[in-house]
Amino acid sequence: MTTLTESEAQGVPPAGTRTVFLLAHTGRPAAIRSAERVVKGLLRCGIGVRLLAEEAADLPLPAEVEHVTEPGPESVEGCELIVVLGGDGTLLRGAEFARATGVPLLGVNLGRVGFLAEAERDDLDKVVDRVVTREYEVEERMTLDVLVREDGHIVHTDWALNEASVEKASRERLLEVVTEVDGRPVSRFGGDGVVCATPTGSTAYAFSAGGPVVWPEVEALLMVPISAHALFAKPLVTSPRSVLAVEVQPKTPHGVLWCDGRRTVELPAGARVEVRRGAVPVRLARLHHASFTDRLVAKFALPVAGWRGAPQ
């Protein structure tokens, strides 16, 4: 994880031509109200707002709000920040825009946990103020580059911010896989699959599968078996320079590859999935200097009553 001051961030337009891209889960009434509040606050301070046309149609917005019809990287061109209002799924959708363009992502959690989010719905006015005054820092989060091979040929490439998971496609039967680290086999087992994750994703699917929580500033890759039937099927934490691989065995039912739970591709028997550190990070805008420990306690509502701290 690399932290940059906002003044060091690249590509921020000068004052007077500032535009923020807003992404919201408009299927929720709370998100609609929050989006209206953020849009009006930014416009009042002279900052332009751009939305996808499909989302803008659900919002009663002023005429000066800019609409774009194509939800691709070009829709964020010229924006200094992507503000996302929603839960984890919406934040990961915003990460797709952020990675493709290098524009920092600022998440406001309207869901449950929202580890990627920097603010909660009660902080909307503060979010607007910090965007207006540029009082935020930008940090880079590691991603994963993922490729699928069949008969030695690359047939699919993808990426992930949280995790790439190889999973069984059929509920009735186990998926037989062999895991590999840096070109050497580690273990063969049957189970529900394997999660390969970044430190950012260690609190997501990998955590649910029994993996460790890894602090974001630690550069590492994680491999976590899912419900494995094996004597040795423990989570592994490897070097960020490692290459992780999962081979779907020839006589097992086909599996599926999921990247961040958003993009999927079928894995026939014999397919091989390789995961390595991504060449392009995702940039997150941060409003707070709170430690990750405090974030962990708050997000998971961990019991800390009785803690007295180190002697003074």
C-alpha cells in the first residue's frame, strides 16, 4: 500500500474546472436521498457532478448535472474523484472505474460492513466539505492479475481488488484441485474451491473462508481453501512476488472463476488459474487517519471492553 498526499496525486484538474463522478446504488431509497444530498452540496460549492444516465434517471437532479450514457472508463475522463454511495458490491463496481482510469475512489457505506468505504451515511456533509477543500489523502491498494489457461493456452485474463476465487459449479460434488506456489505443488484436495486474495480482500471472502486478517500496508498474497476435505488445507500467506496457481483436475466437474464476485468465467476440467500481483493498483481517497485496528474493531463490532492499554 502506497500513501500519497492529494497534492502529489496525478491528473487533478485545477480549480474552476473540477468535476466529481458519482456512482450510487439507486435501487435503495437511502441511496437516492444520499445522492441528492451529495449532488446539491457539490453543486452549491461550484463543483460539477457527472452520473451515469441510467442512475440519473432515478434521481430528481438539477439540470446542470452531467449525464453519460456509456459506463466505461471514458465516462470518468476529466474527473478528479469517484464518489461511491452504496454497499460492498457498489464499491467494487466503483473500483472498476478507478483502476481503469487512475482516478481515486471515495466510498460512502450504505450497506453493512463496507471495509472499502471511508465514510458512513451520517458523514455526507463532511464528505462534501473534504471533497471541496481537497482535504483527503490518496493511497494505492494492491490488485491481482488473473489468467486462465486451457491446454497451455491463455483463454481468459481478468483482475481483482479483493479476490479471485476458483469454486465448484455444482453443489452436489466436490471440486478436485491442486494448489501451487511459485511453480511447486502444495496440496491436492476436494472441496468448495480456493480463494486467492489481496490484503484488502483479507476481510472479505477470504475471511469468511477462515483466512487471516492482513493489514493493508502488508504486501502479500493469500491462498485460502474453501471447505476443503484434506489433512493439510490451511490458509497460506506468500510473498507479493509469488505466483499462485490452482489447477482443476481432469476428472472433476467443471468449476467457475469469480473475480471480486462480479465477473465470472467457466473453468472446464483441466483448466489452470494463475494469480499474481496486479500491475495496476486501485487508488483510494482517505479522509481519516484512524488505524486499521480501529477500523477492524468498528466494522466487525469486536468486543474490547476491559482494555486498559499500555502503562503510561
